[in-house]
Amino acid sequence: MDSGSQGLSDPFVVVKTRGSFGAPWSEVARTEICSNTLSPQFVRLITMAYRFEEIQYLRFEVYDADTSFSSASADQLDLSKQDEEGVAECALALIVGGAGQAWTGALTSSTNPHKGGLGTITVRAEEVPDQNLAVSLRLQARDLVLQRKQRKAAGMFLRLSRSVEGGGKAIPCYRTEVRRDKASPQWDTITAPAAALCAADLFRPLLLEVFAYAQEGAHTLVGACSASINDLQGLGSKTLALKSSAGEACGELAVLECRTFTQPSFFDYLGGGMELQFQCAIDYTSSNGDPATPGSLHYRDPSGKLNEYARAISDIGSVIEFYDADKAFPVMGFGGKPHHSQPVQHCFAVNGNEAQPEAMGVQGILQMYYDSLRTVELFGPTLFAPIIGQAAGVASSLQTDDPSHHKYSVLLILTDGQICDMQNTVDAIVGASHLPLSIIIVGVGNADFKSMEVLDGDDAALVSSSGVRAQRDIVQFVPMRQVASRGEHAIAKEVSQKDQSLTRMCVLAEIPDQVVAYMKSQNIPPGPRRLVPKGSTLRDVLQDRQADFKRWESLKSTTGPYGTGASSMHVSAPPPYVSS
């Protein structure tokens, strides 16, 4: 830090955040005041939620307490009367994904961004304790009494909802697969973070509801009961009575297993060196329309407004690229002719270089996509299996026994319509379900995407043509039109409401759980926590990421300092929390 008039300073840090670019900053908390020092090490931990699916902007304002103070607390100080020492801004992902889960950089003046020599500030992230507590729960309904309409249902599923402090409608937090047994269905073991099920409060009541499944979405309640995780653990051989919406007995719910345990979190795997590897696949079928005409889904508006393809790439890619060190993203196409003289291909490098199909960063993907519209001839049909097969091959090649070098692939498929190889696609997804791979399918335009929802295995696990069941759900689908008017990064955060539970599902919010599920299925522990290499400073290690953030912000038409920042930080996993 720079020195004040007396050579020393009484610094404290104000931590601010905002959810989207351009939104006003809101204060999260302040550190304590450290008296008479230019190298303060703050003790106070600041806790905040870490959301993988968002770009969470952070601002650190360093002040010299210039008014008299009787304690170390800065909470009541009027900031307008304090001397600003410098500011720094970053994204939380830069801290969580950095070496040692730390981030450092230069303080600059808020009024003169080019003024240097103000010192540096460092932020470290740690997971809040007890966030790794998980629950394993195996349940079976018995002797269900069904109404006439419910007897014709395709099967039964169970929904868990956690109670809300102060009353109000319970919040759905888990839904099982559909079981065809209608009298005494037994569901797969539920394994979920205690934070997600009951906010890590084992005494918080859960609402357990058995529904008769209807394919059109009009599921009907068979019966419900209420119990906490603590209650379920103490039941032993006893059962819970299910009551219908009319209050009548309609069966029992047996607890076959209920236990709690600790498990590694997404945060632990990031801290151990795991990276995400982003791949993008673009639909070049003729149903998109001539890219030269304004009605085309591939039309590039001279005003700079992104079409739906470009917006999805930007929204999703700009979140994931924080977690990929080299930011070299393969970009593939399907359903088009790479050049007019060539035959139609269903998996080709958009840049024409099959040996090196990568673009550098999200902006590189967008430029490669725009350039391709001058050379690729739109054709058809729409086939997914070749693209998924290629991504599976990449994911397979990334598998390693070294826990500090794990990579997990995320494939983004952008398409404008129904696919013509549904069974082959299901087979490809089932075949890839044991690999470090998640698939996000975004539907652009106004086509009927009903069959796409089959691929999203939330209602029932996918089964291949040979009868093999998917090891885990690796596909998420969202129609772009449902989020087209919801602001920055909406596609990354919000998806359709698939049932009447009003549960808001997230495209990217499910990636951390899918990563942990894969690691668990393969018995892969997190690697040892990464440290800053000897002879390097944190600033050396994170210099490239800092530059990436500056470049990303400049492309959003910003001006001002984007460098580094802050005191010590503390983070937690699903749902993660951060302290500083």
C-alpha cells in the first residue's frame, strides 16, 4: 500500500458485489481496521454465496480510516469521510479457480484508473466448514391407495421439499426417477448435499410427496408426509403414514436407509487442480435460413445485436472459460457442407482445420462462428450422434489417474430443430454417461423441441437400444426462447419449469453436481490443494487470468481498472459460500 502523510495507514477493506455487468454495487461486508501498517493481514472472514453458473463481480475498496475510531470495527464509519487507498475488481471465479484458490493484483485509483504504485491486494477463498455434509436416503412407498385416474399413470415418483423458516410454501429440492411399480415403488438411493436438501439443518422438516406421473405434466398427488433427516435416521423399522390431499390414509413410506456422511465438493476438486474443458457444436442445417437475410437464425445484425446462437455461446462460454487454463475451445459444426464443393458432414471443424479446431476464448468462438457463415453451406439433416461421439472421444482421452490433472468436458450443442437420429443419439449419450462429460443442448428459434426433453433424463434414465441404462444424467436441455428476454447470462441460469413444482432449474448450476457425481462414480478423490509454484508470486501465476478478465470486460465496452484484489477469503460448496 501507499503511505499516508504520517508514513503509515489504518487500512480496512469494503467488499462489494453485483450480479451482472452494469448493475449497481452492493456492499457485502467490511474487514476490521488494522492500525499503523502498510501490509495489513485482515482477520475477519466474509461469507457469501458462490454460484458456479454466474459471473459474480467483486469490488474491493481499500480505505485509510481518517476519522477517530474507538474500536477495530469499520462497520459504522462514513466512507465519504475516509481516504481511499485504492480499488480492485475481479470475478469470484478467478479466485476459486486460481492456484491456491487465491488471487492478487494491483490497486488503482477509482478516479484515475491509470495511476499505479498504490500497492497490491490478495484474496484467498476457503470453503465454509460443514458444507460437505451429504445425505444418503433410500425410500419405498408401500400399499399405495390410488384414485381411478392414478391407476392409469405411467408410474410413481417422489418429491422432497424443505420447509421455509417463518412458514410459507415448502421449496422443492429433489425429485426421484419414475418407477413403474404403482403399489410399492422403491426408488434409487438419493444422495444429495445436506445443504441442498435441508440447508444443512438435520432438524428442518422435509415434505415428502408421492406423485402419480403424467407424461403431459399434470402429475397428481397420491400422498404426503413430513419428517426431518434426524427423524428419518431414528425411524428404524417403522414407517411414515402417507395422507392424501383430503387427509385420508393412502399408504406408507418406508425408510430403508438414511445416513449422513461427508463427501468431496466441487470446490475441493477445483482446489485440487481440476479444470473444465469447453466444446461447442453449431447447427448448420438449412432450416436455420439464409444467413444473409434478417429472418435467418444465423443472421449477423449490423447493429451488433447477438443472434440466439451467439448469445448462447457468450452466456455459457463466458462462465466456463474462467475454469479452463488454456481457453482453447474446440468448435465443431454439423449438418452443413464445410465448403460448397464438399459433401454434407455431421461433425467437422468450423475453422476447416480438423487437427486444430480450437478457438481462443469465447470471443474467438464468436469470431470463428461469424467467419464460418461465409464458407459453410447450410444443408441437413440434423444428427447429434456423431458430435456426441466425438466429444466422448475427447472426454475419454482426458481421463487420468493423476488427481491433480483431472479435466471434465462440457459440450454445448446449439440447434434449431428436431433431430433425425434419436435412437442413435440416446445410444451415444448412454455410452458416454461413464465419462467426464456433461452435455448442454440449447434450442434456438421457435421449433417444437418436445423430443429434446426426452434426452434430458430428469424424468427417467435413458436406456440404449441394447437395454443398457445410463449411469448418470449428463444432459440438460433449454429452449432459448424461454430466456430470451431475461437479461445477462439468463441462459446460463434459468431453464423451463418442467412440472408444477415451480422449481427453477439451471443449465450450468447442475454442472458442479454432475462433476462430483462422476468423480464419485469413479472413486476419484480431489487432488492435493494447489500451491503457488516456488519462485512465483500469486500475481505471476494469475497474470494471464487477469488479462483475460480485462479483455472480457473491455469487450463489454467498459472503461476503468480491472486488476486484482482483496483480503483473505473463505468459500463453500453446494450451495457454496465464501468468506473473505
